[in-house]
Amino acid sequence: MLELTGIVKKYFIGEPNELTVLKDVNIKVDRGEFVSIVGQSGSGKSTLMNIMGALDRPTEGGYTLDGEDVSGLDDGELSEIRNRKIGFVFQTFNLIPRTSALSNVELPLFYMGVSKRKRAEKARELLALVEMEDRMDHMPNELSGGQKQRVAIARALANDPAIILADEPTGALDSKTGGLVMDIFLRINRERRKTVILITHNERLAAMTERIVTLSDGEIISDRPNAAKTGFGLELELESGSEAAR
């Protein structure tokens, strides 16, 4: 699904204060995997996510996404790749404030030229998937943080992406609500077989994924499978408080 080979990212190239943020990063993610990329602040994980998400280009190295070499594409081509193949979920939700949950989810479909009726049908289906069908007419300021993030996840799925990139998706949520959001990612991965890459500094959340890649100072220092990959323990822990968290 995704392969980065010899990725280097530098800033201020050629100047005395040249900064190398990523150093010879090599990573391969198979279709249907749920992978977490962990590291402290400044480790390079956000820069790596920007390259994976076709939001930025590497200084050196190759990048193949779903069979396409994207490392040398121009801005317009990168934008097309993002629209067709990648769903983004961010810590800050990025919902349009004066637009209902339903319309927020419809937006990517609008830009794809999907008819109004089919947009609404698809958006309702996705909001039901994230258990937000009873809030579809609410504005973002009428939703809790967890509800906003569930709408953002539904929107990320609207264009049926090959991969979901989630950048600290629970960072603005309390632990119980964050656990519910993680359960949705787990279901999307298991039931819809979506490839999910989670960028996080939270080792507890990383422990819910099937593989953990650790970055430090721009280098991968560990890439290991994770035996504890179901998340059922957290589901049991949250069971009694789940309604309050919603």
C-alpha cells in the first residue's frame, strides 16, 4: 500500500544552519494494516506524516502510494493523489463551523462531482458508521469533542480512500472519549479493511495497533509487531462510562 525508501527531509538547504529532520527513513505498510508511528515532540513524526499524506515532498528518496510513485509529483498532482487516495483526521477536527455534520461529510463528495442525492445518502451511511446519525443536523458548536472527531472520521471516509492518516486524533479529547474514537478506527480497519496509520506520542493508544514504528531524531529506531492488538481491554475498561463519554 505504501513504501518509503531512503527518505531524507532537509530545511534551509545549503545554508550554514541546514536542518535534517528525517534521515534515511525506510518503511513499508501493507494493505489493511493498522500501524502507529510514535515518538517524542521533535522526533520527525509530523514531517513524516506530511510526506506520507502528499502534503510535502522529501528532499531525497522515493515514495510509492497504492502503486503510484508520488515522490516527484508537482503540487497539482499531489493534490489529486490526496483527494483520491488519502483520508485525513486531525487533532483539531477541522470542521466547517457554520455547516451541519451532514454537510461537512458531504463536502469531499461535492468536490468529486457526486450528485446531491448520492452525497446525502453516502454521508448518512458514514455518520451511521460512526454512530452519529442522531446528530447529523447539528452544527459543530453543538457537538462535544468526541462527536466532532467522529464527524471528522466520517468525512475522511467520504472519498473511499486507500489509506487513513490520523495525526494525534485523540489529542484534544479526554482518555475515555479518546478510547471510543480509537474503537471506531479499529472497526474501520477490521470491518472495512482500511489501512490506518496513527501518528501519536501516546503509547497506550499505540498499544491498540498491530504494529508500532518508533521515531527518534528523524530515524526509525524500532519497527515491531504488537501482540496486544485488539483493543478489547480498553473496551471493557470503558464499558461502564461509555455513555457519559459520548
